[in-house]
Amino acid sequence: MQHTPNSKTLMARPAVVSSDPVDSLESITTETADYRYTFEPCTRRIRAVFNDVTVADSHSVMEMRETRLAPVYYFPRSDVRMDLMRRTTHQTYCPFKGNASYWSLDVNGRVAENVLWSYEDPFAGANEIKDYVALYADQIDAWYDDDKDVTAKKDESASTYANPLLSWLLHDAADVTSSKELTAQLAEHMLTAGIPLWRLAIIIRTLHPQVAAVAYKWSAKHEGIEEMQATYSTQQTPEYLNSPLVPIYEGAGGIRRRLDIPNPVLDFGILKDLHAEGATDYVAMPMLFSDGQINVVTMSSNRPGGFSTSDLGHVYEILSLLGRLYEVHTMRRTAVTLLDTYLGQHAGTRVLQGLIKRGDGESINAVIWFCDLRESTPLARSMSQEQFLGALNEFFDCMAGAVLEHGGQVLRFIGDAALAIFPVAGAESDWEEDSATPEQARDKALAAAVDASHRIDMINQKRSKDGEVQLKYGLALHMGEVTYGNIGTEERLEFTVVGDAANQTARIEAMCKTLGEPILLSAEFARHFPGRFQSLGPHRLRGIDGEQEIFALREMS
């Protein structure tokens, strides 16, 4: 069936949701020439051939011309072999037209993935595109214009008007060292380009044990960039669940809401707040990383009429490149987070600095901490796997949490045990920023041991009320010289401490069960606190020559 709608320029004012009133023809013909698109009838017969089969053939084609893009033919759906198409889950977003759905083409076993698209529910102002479909020109074998083969024809009429954001993005943005500063410069250059920005937010999903996403927010009302972290628990709040982020993360494409029209659609909580504060327009767009991760850019304006086609076009054009810059910063941040989480802060820093060869190491003086969960085997047998892992994590929260809280470095979790150090600054050590004087290191370690003991007591009180088994532990503190280095195989390395002092600490901790004490101190550690702790006399330690005096962490009266 032939259908040739009237030619007109679309989206000369910003696109709005499909339930909003359509702009009048008069109001949409005033757009400036720097960014626009037209949707008008093509008076010729256009035909597309794939694998020797005509898949589209029409005298009612509409031609779309968009700034800096080649023309695209849109066919009435009835003039396309939709029986050869298979709908996919792929979607893309256009800030002018809305969200596009995709189909793959299969002709006699030859497939072109996601070759056809359609705006089935377009934004108002682009309604005439609804019943049309388009094909990627470079995935079709042959194109015919009135039976003339135009497959290799290139469009030379695309505008050469420069995007005012591109110069900054190509020449200066790469030198920015953080996502926070990148957001600040982006907002500044958008304003310089005449984009009526009122609020801007960049929301980046993260790979972090506690943080689900990081948001960088700019507002015309406040100076600087606000950096906010969203925990995983935040994703269960009503505010998040009723936000535009959820559908975008789920692949719904972008969202556009005009707020200065009669009866605006306020279907998200943030829109009610923005509308009350005087916002006129709101846009949320997906920003993809190279691995397909969906992040979000949101913008709002308080200018009458909101964002223009040019405004949205300029931002939309740079999203891919902008996403790569944010991805670089995010990968660096993720690397630091994961290295700090799994190796410890100092070891992670060494890896980022390039000290990654097997054998890289140094001798350091430190207070060595070794702790162990007592009776873990019968504990594991008496619990479900989930319960035992929960108990183990509670134990490490108390022990390792106290170490980190008091400035120590947790080096290893060894089953139900943990190894940590409180480093002492040395003349040739690279620990200067992370270490302390010998007195400070001992005081930190002692404070951490007392703190850990109190934490365990509090956990056990709760477990007692819940009818759960008490957590018992052993902890030893020793002071000496160890080798801190990179050990293992060529394929699997770790930073740890080795040496007699480390072995002696582990042997002292093993005496906790024998002596019935939760916390033991070596003579080398306790002698710096003369007369303060209870001596338990000399004892033989497995694998250690001679007898060693051991002290209990009990204050002498």
C-alpha cells in the first residue's frame, strides 16, 4: 500500500515522551542549521537486495537526513519482507526519535545480525516514523534507485559544521586524570557551547565489594562536583527502584521528559522533584563501555523550551568517545580497588608501580600479627556452609577489621587464619607513607589486639542471644625483621612476609590453645612494655631453637 506523508523537518524543538502534545508544524521549522534532521518523501523507487533476494521494494520510501550522517531510507513496513526478519533483544537510543528495536535478516541461511530497526514507540514530534523500518546500508548487498545500482554511492552532502564539544574532547579531555574533573570540564564546555545545562550527572557502575555505582554530579546552584557512592543496599530502596536508572540499566534505551508542558509525565520520583524546582526538561541517556556495560548520563535544564535538537545532537555525538574516557578512569579505579581489596593497600600500590616480578622484595622491621579461629573444623561440621562462611567473615571482621582500623596491613587469609603486619619505617624502605616508628607500630598493634578482643566479645554476646556457637580464637604479636616480597610461581604470585620472625609468630599463636590464652605476646614485643604484661614463663616452640618466654595480654596489677 502506497503511503507518502507530507515532507517536514522533524524535532526542531526537543523530543518529548509519546504522551506529550506534538509540537505544531510552525514551531518545528525554526531549528538552526548546525544540527537538524529531516524526514521527507523520496519520489523514486528504492530496492534492497540481500543474498540475491529482494528484501525491500517501495515507491513510498521516506528519506532521513541527519547532520554529519549519510541519508537513510525508511521503508513502509508493508513493503519489506518481514517474514525474513527475526526480532532480537538489541536496542539503541536516539535523543530525537526514541528507542529503536532491531531484527536480524535470514535469507537461505545467510544472516545479517540486527540489520533492520524501527521506532515502534517514537517520541512525540517524531510520530511519522512509527510505521517505517530502515536497513543498515553497509549490510545489504545491493541498493537500487529507480533500477540504477547505487550500492557504492557515497553521500557528499553531510554538514561539516563542527560540534563545539569535539575540540575539547579530542585535544584536552584525554589529559584529565579523574572522572570528577572530567565531569567538571564537561559541564563547563557544555555551558560554553550554549547548552542550557542546569544539572548534570554521570553514573558509573563499579566492580567493588561494597559500592555498586559512583555518581559525579554537577549543579548550577553549587560549586564543584559532588561525588556520591551507592551501595548495593541502595539498589533496594524505593528511590532507586522508582528512578530512570533502572529501565536504562535493563536495556530500555534513553528517557526524555519535557517538564514545561501541560500535564507533564512525572512517572519517576526525580521528575516530581525537578518539576517542583522549576526544571523544564530532563534527559537520561545510556553511555556504554567497550565491554557493553551500561552507564548513565542525565541532564536537566530550566530554560524555557528545554534542550534544542542541536543541544542533544552535540551531546549524543560525543557519547561513545566520552564513554571511553570514563572507562579509562573507571578501570584505573577498579584496578586500585581490587588490588587493595585482594592484596592490601601497600601491595596493590607496588603492583601498580610495576613491582610485579617474582623475587622483588625487601627486608623490613615490623610487628607481626597472626591469628586463627579456634575449633573451626567442628564448627564447620555443626553448621551449614552458609552459616560457617558467615561465622568466618564475622571473625575476620573483628580481627582484620581491627588491624586495618589501626593502620596495619593484612597480607594473607590462610583458611581460617590471617597474617598482618604493622611496618616500621626504615632508612631505605619504600614503606615511609605506610609505616611508623617502632614505638608507634607497637602501640598500633597493641591497640588493634585490644580492639579485636572487644569486637569478638560483642559478636559472641550477640551469638549467645541467638543461640549460636561462640567464636574462639588465638592471636600472637611478635616484632622482628622479615622479608617482604613477591613469591610464588611465574603464573601465580603474591606479596607476603617470610622469615624466622614470621614463623615464630605462627608458633606462638599455636601456643594459645596449649596455654589457654586468647592473645600471646613474644618477649621481643613485651620487653618494650616492662612490667605491664603477665609472663607465662619459657616455652619450647615447634621448629624454634631454645626456649622462648611468652607473655599473656593481661595487665599486671
